[in-house]
Amino acid sequence: MNRFATLAALTGALVLAGCSTPARMEQMQVESSLGDRAAFQNSILRSQIAMKDVTGGKETNPMWISNVSSEEFARALEASLRGAGLLADNRQGSKYLLTAHLLKLDQPLMGASMTVTATVQYTLVERATGKDVFSRTLVTPFTAAWNAAFLGAERLKLANEGSIRANIGALIEALKGVQVSQLSLQGS
């Protein structure tokens, strides 16, 4: 009977934990405000960035933990840049290429409130010269509160999505501070 009780407890824990699902692009993208678009209205970066590479993500194993795939991260980043008015309409006509590498996604194994911290290295390269004009590693935590979702697996997914969304938002904020003179100096 003791074996049966242990097996029943493990089965119950698995049912309560739920199956892991991957982070969703729609929940990772940054919804730009009119202020974001206005901030880039006169910027040299406006409609001049194309995605070169997005790497470092991991596919989700439904029996383990939720992750962020490179593909979903790339889609969220692209949609966010488009919303801010930074994405070039034509990749070949862009002046700058952006590379994003998800270095680390620190996740808790369990907990009531779950905090995930995303560390992403962004590099913006001038297409014509191949020189780096912007390089920054951004570290952003996000906490999904204990009452955000009943299942721990769902709270972890929400924390993953929030951390990547905060990271993309931090990138857009950092790009607001890039001046034409900075790009010219760094590019020469």
C-alpha cells in the first residue's frame, strides 16, 4: 500500500504541475506607444534595422520546463521593432543589422511566485562597413506572482514571456539614446 500511496502522490504532483508549454510570441512582444514611435521619428535608426540572427533559445520539452525558442524570440523582437518604427521594410535596403543572442534564461525549478531573468547580448552592425555601432548586454528579471496562474508550469511560462518582453523593451529604450554622432564615431 505504501508504494501505491507514493505512486498516487507522484501522479497527483505531475497533474498539478501540468505539461510545460513554450513561450508565446504575442506575449513576448512589446506594444509600442505613440511616444516610442515619436522618439524614433527623426532618428537615423528609423526603418533602418533588419534582423540578422537570433540565437540561444531552447525548444520546450513538454515533460520538463517551459523555454523560449530562438524562433519565437525572433518573431517577438521583429514585431516589437516594427511597432517602434525601427524595422526596415526591406531587409536588403536596411542600413543596420541586429543580432540578438539569448545568453541565459535563469529560471526557478519551483516556487509560488516565479522570477525569470533573461540575459541577452544585442549587437547592431552597419551593413556597409560591417562595424559594430551598438553593443549591449541587457539583463531583465520578471516575476509572475503566485496568483498569476494556478499551475506552476503556467507561471513559469508567464515569467519567461515577461522577462523577454522586458528585455526587448530595454533594448528599444537603449536605442532611443543612440545619437547619429555616436553611430558615426563608432562606425569609423
